[in-house]
Amino acid sequence: MAFAGGGDSEQLAENVAGHAGAPKNQPKNQIVKPSAPVYAGSRFSSSSNLLSPRASKRDSPHDGLAMLSGNSLFRVPNALRLLALPVTLIPVLLLSLITGTASAAAPSVVQRPISVDTENGKLYGTLLLPRSDKPVPVVLIIAGSGPTDRNGNNPEGGRNDSMKRLAVILASNNIASVRYDKRGVAASKAVTPDERNLSVERYVADVQLWVRAIRANPRLGQLILLGHSEGALVASLAAEKAEAAAVISVAGTGRPVAQVLHEQFQERLPPELLQRSDQLLEELKAGKTDDNVPAELEVVFRPSVQPYLISLFRQDPAKAFGALRMPALIVQGRNDIQVGVGDALLLQKARPDAELALIDGMNHVLRIVPDNLQQQLLSYRNPTQPLASEMTRQVLRFIKALPDNDKKI
């Protein structure tokens, strides 16, 4: 594990005072077992991570996932920059401002930029490590699709700091975390600048690099993989080899992405484009590329992203989740316009002993937001809005209930 200094020492502290805890009137939730027939998604459901309306451009890379609304394509591109964070000691007062916890109960936390070596350069991330006289549990946070960075931010979807806030809340409860920029994204862009070279398999292999770095640190104990959106699929695929103590899926789809896209297209595309999109989906599922893409569909199917889509379409999220042998938690918001409650139920159907926490009012960026598209999209650009308190409570409860969670893996 490499440590590096420099950067913006005030990044973690900005815009936190006065926005500590969730509103007191947030709805209560519970861990549930499915009691109704399994269904999948909603009319806005998608496996993509962030939304942003924009015209198609061949030279703007993305991971090919999109959400359709009316006649518009909301796309997810795939590249941007972020400076590595500095070595910082986060004071107890700051943690209490962010999390709403009493300062006397919050440990002091060391924040360090970290990196791992790949075949083409370094991947960069951030370690938050509570000061402790024994190893503490550590959560490896895997971000969602497209150019979503270590903090949960997307250059076209907006800054919401969802993963950064989650990491700080974990730290205030004596749980370490590592979150990182994926290859091709932000500070790790140089590792894979061309989206033609991205694949799910590379993302999974990168998780193993971070796992080895985590295990090399004697202050870090049990490893939990937490994936958000598409990151939940990556966590499921990586968990067994990583010998993770547990897996947490947050807003993870339960259906193959090709099926998600087909269902969206079926509702929103005119007949001629629907026919062509289905042809492209079938070709990509068969591992074949096709350069003949209508301009209206380039945002999803442009040739440069097709190799990634081929790797993604090979994956079955429910099957991968069902193969896990360690404790697992599924967290899903009821007001998520990208991934539906039905996806969470499909994951639990594949792994019946997994815990399922359905969070009333929570959306895809882990905030309590009304089921209104305009307010939903505004929340994607609001880093000061607190995370859903019930979501963080369920995650903390699950981790603290793991057996021997103070031991080194």
C-alpha cells in the first residue's frame, strides 16, 4: 500500500456544518423478507449510476448504460479527474458534524491517500482509519458505473458525496474504509484512458489489488466489500477470491443489464429504433461488435463502448450474488428511480439467507427524496443533504454483528 501526501486538505470538511444528521421525521424501516411475488424494477429502473441528459458524442467515453425518460437518453460517460486526497487527521468535532454523533463517542481518524500498482500505472484511493489499539473492520467501497469517482460523484450527474459521507460515518463508528477511483476515472484515469480497454473482469481484478493492499496493513481487520449500483455486481464477483468476511449490495441490480436496457427501450423507443436496438443487444450478448449504430443509439451502443458492454452482458447479478458463501446484506431504497425494489428481491431470491433492508424514501444516491423526478435529480447535485439515517444504521448494525469482527483476515 503506497501513501502519498499533498492535495486539498479541506475537501472532506467542506459543506458539512449544519448538515449532520438525517431529518428527525425520516420514515422508519426494517429488515424484511419478500412476501409478494418477485418483480423487477420500475418504469424509471436502470442499472446505471448517475443521470445526465446530453446529446450523443463518439469521443466522450462512458460505460454504455443509460436511463430513458420520454424521448431523451440520460447517459453515463466514463472519464474525469480528481486529485488524490492528503494525509489528514479528522478531528472528533468534524466527525460529529458530519454524522450527528456525540463527539465524546467518535474516535479520531487518520485519512491517507493510498495507491496500488497495476499493469499500466497506479490506481488512487483514500483510506479512513480510526485510531485503535487493535485491528478494526475495513470496508472496501466500490463505486457505481460510468465515471463515478471514489466519493460517489459523477462529472455529468453531479456532486453528491454519497460514498465520502458513508466512509466518514463508518469511521465515526470505528470502522475503516478504502474507497478508490476506478481505472479510467478521475485520479486513476491514466491507467485506462480508452474505454475500449475497460471490462468487468478488469474491475474485478482491481478489487483484488486493493484487497492485497488492505491485508498488508496490520491495523486493518475483517474485510467487507460494499458495492453501490454496478459496484455491487463487481463486489459479488470479487468476494470469494478476496475471502471477504461479508458483502453489502447497495442499490444493486438483480437482472442482467441487457434485460434492463431492453425493457427500457421497449417502453420508450419508436418501432424502427426498437428493432435495431434489439439487434444490437443480441449481437453484443453473442460477443459480436457492430459499427453500424444509428445516431440516436450511439449514447448506449457506440463502437468504442461495445467491448465493455460485451463483458457486462455476460454477467448475471443475481447468479453472482447467489453464489456467495459469506454473510450478505442487500440495501435498497424504495424511491430509487434507477434500481427497483424488485431487483433487491431478485437478489434475495438468489440468496434466501441474505438480509434485506428496504429503506422507505431513499433514492439511488442514498438520500431521502420524494418520488418526484425533478427533486430526485436535484439530490444528485446536493452534497450537503445527509444520507438516509436508516440506511447507515442497517449497514453499521450488519457489520458490528459479524462474528470476530476485530480479527485480522
